[in-house]
Amino acid sequence: MREFFLSNPYWGLCLTLGSFWFGCWLYKKSGRAVLQPILVSTLLVVFFLLFLHVPYAEYKAQNMLLSFTLPVTAVVLALPLYRHLDFLKKNLLPLVLATLIGTVASLAMLIFLCRLMGVDRELLISMLPRSSTAAIAINLSETIGGVGSLTMAMVVIAGNLGAIFGPQFLRLCRIRDERAIGLALGTMSHAAGTARAFEESQEAGTMSSLAMVLGGVFTALLCPLIVLYLL
């Protein structure tokens, strides 16, 4: 089996897509928030590579097509803005301010905690874009001096934590406004949080999709400045 994997240049790509499809199917079938498709597919891929002793470098090479197309998908982020353009025009100021404050607070807390624990500078830089979607985060991380693969891991963790625990945590804090829930999930947990927000309500999902886009823009603007002047 290991030899077949190494000899077939498309097996890694099939493994990635198949694992994600299974994760989506399991999530829809079970209806449990803890079984997020990205989390399930990641665990499946890791288990498979460890079980067959397949080097990560080989698996990464077989997924170059996905790696190449990922940055291009950032263009798709314009779609939520276009779909909800009228809503955006009516609520532009509160939406922008809320997303900006959330992004700044998230980055400030991360820097404070990392400094407190003596985290390495390169690791800290790699963690900065964690709350933006992968299409933005990986390229941004590598541009400002971080490690793209580490950033990707942080993006997955942030997305899954927000999707699994976000709505419950916000309600525990007595935040029940659907718009506020959507803003928080979109700003902190990007696409995974947005998908979870749409399960809460259409209004929460709309706010989350807009916050995801604006949060990604603010993160891309702020992170280089933070690295240049604060780190």
C-alpha cells in the first residue's frame, strides 16, 4: 500500500478530497458540532500518513495542485460583499468598526500572551494571521516572515474551536443577538465559523460572511505593521 501511494502522483490529492468528503458526510449525518469536516479530514489524513509511514513531503508534493489554487480562491471572498451589498451600505460603519475592534483585540491579546510566555518571534509571526481564512493567512504569514505550514495549523485550530464552541460560549456570556454572534464567528473563525453561523440563522451567517471578509482585509493590513514596528 505504501509503495502504491508513493508511486501514484495523484493518490495524495485523492486522499485529501476523499477525507474532506467523508468529513462533510459524517458532519451532516451526525449533526454534531464537534465533528467539523476540516477536523475529521485532518485527523484521517494524519492517521493514514502515520499508519503507512508516508513522508509529509511526499504527501505535500502530491497536493501541489491544491496548494497552487488556494491563493486564487481569495477572489471568492468578494462574493459575500456583492451578495449583501445593500445590507453592507446600510450598516457599513458599525460593521467595519466592530470587525476592526475585534481584529485589533485578537491580535493584541495574542501578542500579550506570547510575550508573557516567551514565545519565539517566528512562531508569534506565524500565529498572527490565524483568524483570517487560509487563502489570505498562508501567503500573508510567509510574506511577513512566518512559517506557512504552521500558520495553516493555527488557521485550522482557530476555525474548528470557533465552529465547535463559539455559539455556546457566546450564549454563556449572554450574547444572544444573532448579528453579534455572526460578527464574532466571522472575525475570529473565518470560513468554518461562518458555516457554523449559517446553521444558527441566515442573519448570523450574513454578518459572519461579511465579517470574515473585512477581518481578512484588516488582518492583511495590520500584520505587516505589527511585525515592522512592534516585533
